[in-house]
Amino acid sequence: MSKLYDNLNEQMNFELESAYIYATMSAYLDAMNMKGMVHFMDLQAKEEVSHAERIKHFLQETGYGIKYRGLNPGDGKFASIEEVFKKALAHEKVVTSRIHALVEQARDEKEQRALNLLAWFVDEQIEEEDTFTVLVERLERIAGQWAGMYILDNEMAQR
């Protein structure tokens, strides 16, 4: 198999690591008693696992042997609720750049099967970045005021 498939395997692991990162964010938000935000981040973590599963199934269906590595969720320390979401947005931008690099590699290798898989991820990353961009903007406007935080928390519980 090509280096592209090794990189897809690494992306699968990175998606699992993303789930762990969101789990640490959820734990921080839980300690802050922001239950709606906890719900949001827990769903985000599950979504990342589903992304990893999508890549895993593709690799298995194409005869690639899956390899797992250790995952690093980070230290789980955040200065504020706003910082949690800023870090989440920054993380999604990293994911986007990784997906784009995989697309480029798949194009170079003329690997249509991988391009079909990755097209879904390109679209998904538009949604992910938009979601976190809006949340960060709203948190910046709220500027730490608890009334606004509780309204946003309640909205996030509806996800």
C-alpha cells in the first residue's frame, strides 16, 4: 500500500485523539457546571469517533491493515470557557489542513477511492469550522458575563 494509506491510518488515529481532546474539554466544562456545553462536547467527541470509524472502514475495505497508536488528549487545563472553544476552533483548523494535505496526496497518486472518501471530510470540515467560529464569536461578545453564558449553555443543550 502507498504512503497515502499510511497517512489515512494516521488521520484515523488523529480523529480518535480529537475525540479524547473534546472529552477533556467536556470534563472542564462539567467542572464549570455548564451542562449544555458538556452535552455539546460529548456529542462532538462521539462525532470524532465516527469520523475515525469512517476512515477505518475504508482502509479495511481496501485491504489495509489498521495500526493504532497511543493517543494524547493534552493536559485538560483551560483558563476559561472561551479558551476551550478557541482551542477547539484551532484544532478544527489543524484537522482541515490535514484533510487538505491528504486530498493533495490522493490527487498526486491518482487515488480516486481515497478522493471520494476525503470529499466528505472536506465538506464536514467546513461545517466544523463554521460551528466553532460562531461559538467563539458569541463567547467573545458575551465577554465572560454569566447571564450570556447560561443562555448559550441552554442553547447548546439543544444540539
